[in-house]
Amino acid sequence: MRLLPGFKPTHWGNALLAFMLTGCAAVGTDYVEPELAVPDAWHLRIVDQVEQGPEATLQTWWTVFDDPVLNQLIERARDGNLTLQAAAARIRAARASLAVASGARLPEVATTGQASRTMQSDDGWLAQVAPSDGFEAQNLYELGLDASWEIDLFGRIRRSIESSEAQYQSTVETERDVMVTLFAEVASTYIEVREFQRRLAYARANITVQQQALELANERYSTGLSSQLDVVQAQATLGMTEAALPDLATAEQQALYRLAVLLGVQAGSLQDEFSSVAPIPQPAGRIALGLPVDVVRQRPDVRAAERRLAAQTAQIGVATAALYPEFTLSGFIGLQSRSVNDLFDSNSEMWGISLPFSWNLYDGGRVRSNIELQRELTEQRLLEYRQAVLKALEEVQSALVAYNNEHERLDALRRATTATVEGVRLALLQYDTGLTDYNNVMTMQRDLFQLQEQLAASEAQVDFQLIGLYKAVGGGW
């Protein structure tokens, strides 16, 4: 079969190339990244706390605590956390989706072939031309290539690739956001374990002191120097402190279970590693916040929201391209012969080329409605992006305020605890010498235990607030 005798396929290629070089630009809305509406400087700068000491690297902010155990836990979470692995899988899926969209730029080529043997009916629609002895069976052999190529004159494919690429980039930013959240949760849970260990240690130390006070009350009661009320009060104080141990132990174990899940291991597998008590780590470095615009650009959730906006903006162009005609270059080249021996002869050659197009002239308004739909979805993505920016600024400001205020609270608790420790010593000494009654001893011991509980919680809270600040500024990737 020959189409347009004397017109070779190369002529079609040259004509098509010239047509494409003078083709149309991609229809739809060209994406422009929105301007960031952020303040020039932070409303509150924590000069004494945040900017004190050597600067910590934002990407590895947990090193500010100078705790080898925490450093190791972060690395184990990076390798074993299942949520992070799922985020990586989503990146691979988005990369494959981008490859699918990008493949539409290239022609589709398929090889075809068949061998057949047919015979026409002597009484069928060719009966008038049938030979006297009837039709004979005929062999037919074919081998060839079919190709088609959509000419992207109005940018449907280009916009689809643009959308897929931005969507892929958003999954990368989402994985980074998972990392930011994961490392903050690992650090916070680790701090929580150390907090409960410290509170348990305080409780046991108070129990030891209160047992000594009970022995002293019994001695004074047995010698007639005090009443039985002192003994009862000492027993009650001791019992209240001992009652706190089970709850603290339960909370410690539950924190260890959560930490194990964050590392991607079985709950209960960290018990041996944390059998020894360690202090609550305290930050030894500072964070350089930079300008608000830098912080917002650092946060992966904001970056992901911006990429989703870009991806959705490109969908307007995809929808708009449906208003215009679609051109496709199609062709085939092959061999056809009734004898397999002659299949590769020059006379067996066949080829064809065509440039069909389709244009939807009426669809009941579906295309224009889809364009409007994509515009509204883009507006939603823009509002989500702006909301992400506002949220980022709010979280940083809140973390700054909380970190500064907790430092002030911690300083006051340390002073109060130091004074109360001395008060317990003096109360016991005066009670032993008969200068005060046991009620003062009981009061000071209860106050001490409560203050030590608050002190441990505040030491941990300072760490929590600092971790929250690093998370708010997008540190950890």
C-alpha cells in the first residue's frame, strides 16, 4: 500500500518539524510563586536563651544536647521508622508518575506481525468473480512498525508534566516534613523517659529521708518525747510518696514503648538499653533563627504547600487545552507478502503516514466547567499555602515565648528547691532537738517532693520547648 506516490516520509518529517517550531505556546496559567507576606523581624527575640552559647547546626539540631544516646536514637529512627519509609515510597511513586507523564512527549512505537491463511467463499460476496474451480486458500505474511505521536501544540502534555513534576517535588518536601516531625518526636520521647527516671530518683530519695524521719518519730514516741501523732504523720507522708512510684514507673515504660515504635522496633525491646538512669540532657548551644522569611522558606510543610499550588495551577492548562484541536502524527512501515520467501523483497514494502486531528466542538459545557473547577481548586491550594505560612509564623513565635518563660520558671524552681532541701534538713534537726513539732517536718518534706517533681518536669519542659522551636523552624533535614 502506498499513500501519496512520490512523497517520502522524510518530507512529512520536515513539514511537521517546521509546523511544530511555529506552534502555539502552552495554554492556561503560567505559575508564579506567591510573595511571602511575613514580618521583617520577629516580634520577640530570646536573646538571653536562644542566642546564648555556640550555635547549633539546624540540620542536626539534636546535637545541641550533647547526648550520644539521643544522637544514636535519631540515626536509628532515620533508618527504621515505618512512617518515614512510607513517605519514601510515596516519593518513588511520584517519581514513577512523573516518568509516565514525561513519556507522553515521545512517540509510541509498536511492532506488529501476523501470518494468516484464508480462503474466500465461492458463494459469498465475491461469487461473481470466483474462478470456475473455486477460490484457493491464500497465505499472507505481515511484519511492520506502527507509530503515533501527539503534537503538543497547545501544551496539554507540557502542563501535565509540569503538574507531575511539582507534585513529585511536594512529596519530597512531605518526606522532609515527616523527618522534622519524627526527629522532634524521638527527642521529646527520649527526654520524657529521662524525666520520669529523674522523678523516680527524686521519689526514692525522698522515701529514704522520710523513712529516717519515721524512725526518728518512733524513737521520740517510744521515749515519751512526742506523741503518736508524729508517727502517724510520718507514716502518712511516707505512704503518699511511695504511692507515686507505680504511676511514675508506668509512665516511664509507656514512654519507652512509644520510643520503640518511633524506631521501628517491637515495644519492650529498649528496656535493657535504658536500665541505667541518666540525667535530663540540657542544651549546650543556641539556635540562630534568622529572618522570618528564611524560616518560612526552610519549613518543608510550607514548601510542600507551595509545590501543591504549582501542581494544581498547571492543571488549569491541562483542562484549557481541551478547548483546542488535538493533532496526532501516525504512521506505519512494514512488509507484506503472500510468500514468506518474498517477505523481505523490496516489492513487499508498504508504508503510510497521516496527520489526523480531533476537535470537540460541543460538549454541553463540560470542558469550560472543568476549567472553572481547576481554577477553584487552585484558589484552594493558594489559601492552604497562605495558611501554612501563617501557621509557621505562629508556631515559631509561640515556641519562642514558651522557651523563654519556661527558663524563668526553671530558675525559680531551682532556687525554691535548694531552699527547701535546706529547710528539710533544718526541720529534722530542730525536731530531733525538740525545737519544733513534726508538722513542720511533714510540711517541708511534702513541699520538697512536690518541688522536685516540678523541677524535673520543668527541666524536661525546657527541652520540649526547645525541640518545639527547632521543629517550628523546620530543622532536621
